[in-house]
Amino acid sequence: MAKDSKPSWKKEHPNTFLGNSVQKANRSVKQAMSHPEEMAVEHAFNSISRAENALSNAEQHNEHMDTIEQNKEQLNRMKQQLKAVQEKVEE
């Protein structure tokens, strides 16, 4: 069977994808904070990276800029928190 040529919902709704990605990254960072282990930190970094890609995509599509700015601020806070966790893990 041929794959449906319809674009994915991620491309049709970049702001929704961004919100979902930020929520997943937030959960990953919280997990790493509560269980500071190398694997949890790595997973959180990967989640943040995916959320940053979603952020870039939403910016390119000129989505709701106020929401994008809020998500960007939240991602920056998460990166700071994760950096602190990573330092703890490396000790």
C-alpha cells in the first residue's frame, strides 16, 4: 500500500508539536532531577534537543509568537536545571 501523501500533523500544527515537545522535555528534566543518573540526563538532553528543533520549526512558520517565546523561556530554564543535574552526576 502506498503511504498517504498528506503532511504529518507535526508539519500542519507546528505550535502543537512544540507544546508537546516542551512538555515531554519538562518531564524528562524532572525525571533527571529526581533520579540524577547519566542515562536520565542524556534522555533529558535529547528531549530538549527535539523541543528546540520544534521551536525552530514553529518560528519558521511564524506561529503564535507569544507562545513560542514562553516555550523558549521554559526551554532555557530546563537547560539550566539539567546543567545543574549533570554537574551533580559528574561529581
